[in-house]
Amino acid sequence: MNVPNSTAALDAAAHMHPYTNARKLEAEGPRVMDHGKGVRVYDEQGNEYIEALAGLWSVGVGFSQQRLADAAAAQMAKLPYYHTFAQKTHGPAARLADKLVSLTPDNLTRVFFTNSGSEANDTVIKMVWFLNNALGRPEKKKFIARKNGYHGITIASGSLTGLPWNHTDFDLPAIPVTHLTTPHAYGFAEEGESEEDFAQRLADELEATIEAEGADTIAAFIGEPLIGAGGVLVPPKGYWEKVQEICRRHDILIVADEVITGFGRTGKMFACETFGITPDILVMSKQLTSSYMPLAAIALSDKVYEGIADHTAKLGTFGHGFTGSGHPVATAVGLENLAIIEEQDLVANAAAMGKILQAELAKFADHPMVGQVRGEGLIAAVQLMADKATRTKFDPEGTVGAYVFERAHDHGLIIRNIKDAIAFCPPLIITEDEVREVVARFGRTLDDATEFARKEGLFAG
């Protein structure tokens, strides 16, 4: 019960939350988090949790990193705010843009800043439309995305997202976009279909879509190298190679959404390296500042930039931007965050700890309620099933996953359920002992969930 005038009571009475059942929040109140240190966070009652989702897939350097607080304070004292409109800039924005050009794939040479990944993907849509108008191709405006992909929640970026709960009763999609089959063999391959054959079927689907719509109407293909918020879905072998060949042949831009996977998550600086992608546009956020400050960035190829830049000369401006685009405090924090990632070799740590995480979670593969363990580097998921032999989902879907999410708190663990997939994405700084503790706490939670599922008649195994 909420104590009158407590943080929980004030929040429940006045604060409407994102991604939350508003009536459930009113009735039960929120869990109030108070402070964090390393990979752990603590609530107001002093309960300790390992944050195995790094907040929202994002706190790479851990909680309470003093260097980031100091960088923010120093910039706040020097130049707390300035904009980047009308040929003005400041040191942190210029230096961070230069740094990102040096870190991203070699063909990407310019950077545009926004405040969030959603704003960034919204901006990508406008950039691509602007570019094709500049090139005299006013019909080339459609996007191709994937079911279960996640690209944000604005009207435009939310249209690219391929998740039902982001569309239902929001009247989305609201832009011209086609969502293709989710590139995940376990969930979407046909019976007896090999991973290679599945990848070819997806390539054929893409080719057929382009033929049906007309290549001269399709502007870009957008995808996460590895789908994150849609369930940590690893693409089949050969998938990205086939997609890129088809898009290049039809003059369709390739947009890599690395909001979750960027800056080391898959064991490489960018997942484009992991999956062999050469994007025309790359979108970054989350671990760019470890989410200590809101910041996102779009890296553009010369081909894209030059076409846009020429048109701004014709029109006199690029009529798009945000008050906080390239905010000095956010970009200062981003610079320091990247310095920490490099100095502490956190990309290599993610690769090493990722191997341990994947191996330890793989031990649950024989559990009667675990259908698949999957992931890449330091991002993983455990798929829970009512009948693993027939790949039968729980009914109603998500009931067991929701129980696991809630019950994990009692074992000092914060994870995320995506229906009945349990996602793991701990801070890049995690140690081997901490990885093993995450898995141990999850194991205890899974034991409880198995008992719950049996009692509720959801699972007979």
C-alpha cells in the first residue's frame, strides 16, 4: 500500500507512465528505484537487484559512473546549453561527431544528432524523403521493415516498428511501409525448412515485394542487425548478405538500426561488423551515453549526405532539427562514455562475458519449459514454451513470461519478458562472477515459474 505523500503515492496519483497498464499502476503503485552502483540498482527499501537489462538495453558503463557525472557537471558549468542551428556549434558536438565517424563503418562520414532513437528514425524517414525529392524521384518514398522489429514510437518511427502493441489503436502504420516476415528461424521457419532455405525464402519474399510495389517506389530497407525489443531474434545465416545484394541491385538504401546493438553489445563495436552489413545510414543511441543523458545520432554515407547537402544549398536550409540536437551536456557525456568503453576495453569484455552468458544460459536448454536459448555477445533470450517438442506457446501467451518478470525481483534480478521470451542485456562492465550470479538468480526464478505454470494448468511437463 502506498504511504500518503510518499514517492510511490505521488507517482501513482500524478505520473502517467510509458509502456504501463495505467489502472494497474494506480492500484498497486510503482516500484521506486533509489540508487545504483555498477551492475546493481537499489529500491527505496534498500532491496538490491542485478540490472540484467542495463536499464533499457542501455547502461553500458554501469550505474553511478563518476566520470560521466563529472563530465556533465563540467559542461553544465561552462556552457550548459547551446543549439546547433544556423551554422553554430560547440566543442562537444563537433568532437563527438568526429569520434563517431572514426568508429562507424568507413563509408559513413557525417553525423546528425537527435535526442532519442525514435527521433532519429523519424529523422531518417524525413531525410530519405528529402533526398529522393532532391533527386527528382518523388515516388520513391516507401519503406520495407520487418515484423517484430522495433524502431521507435513516434508516428513515423512507430510505423516502421513491427509490433502489434505499438500499432493497436494508435492508427499506425501512418506512412507507406511494408512489414516482411520476421527473420528468426526458430519461430518462423516452416517444418523441415533449413536455416539456409529459410533465409532464401525471406530473400524471395523481399524480391517479390519489390517487384509488386515497384523498385522506383521503395526508398529504404530498415532493420536491426539483431532484433532486440521484439524478442532478441538472431537472423538466419546468409540473411543479411542476401538482403543487401537485393537492395543494392534495386537502388534501395539500407538503414541499420543499432540503437540497442551499438557500442559493443554483440562483442563488436557495431553489430554491422558482426553480421557483415554495410549500411547507407546507421542509427545509434542508448549506449552512446549509457543513457545518462538523452542522445542519439545518425551516421550517413557520402552518397546520402551529398544529395541532401546539395538540396539544402538550393533551398537555403535543411528545415529539420530539435532544440536539443547535439546538446552540449549530452554530447560531453557521450564523449566521456565512449572514452570509458575504449579505455576499459568493454567491447572485448562484452565478447568474453557474452560467451560465458550464452554458455551458462544454454544449460537451461534441457529444461522442460525452455524451447530455445539464443543471442549474440552480451544480449540473449530464453524462450519459454508450453510444449517445446511441438513449439506450442502458452495460452494465453505472455502469462508465464509476466510471472517470471515479476518473480525475478524477489530473487534480486531485473530482466524483461517479451511475451514468453526472457531477455538479458546486462551492462558491458559485468564480470564473470556477476554473469554467473545473474544466471543463478534466473534459475531460481525459473523453478518458481515452472511450479506456477503447472498449478495454473498452463504446463503439464
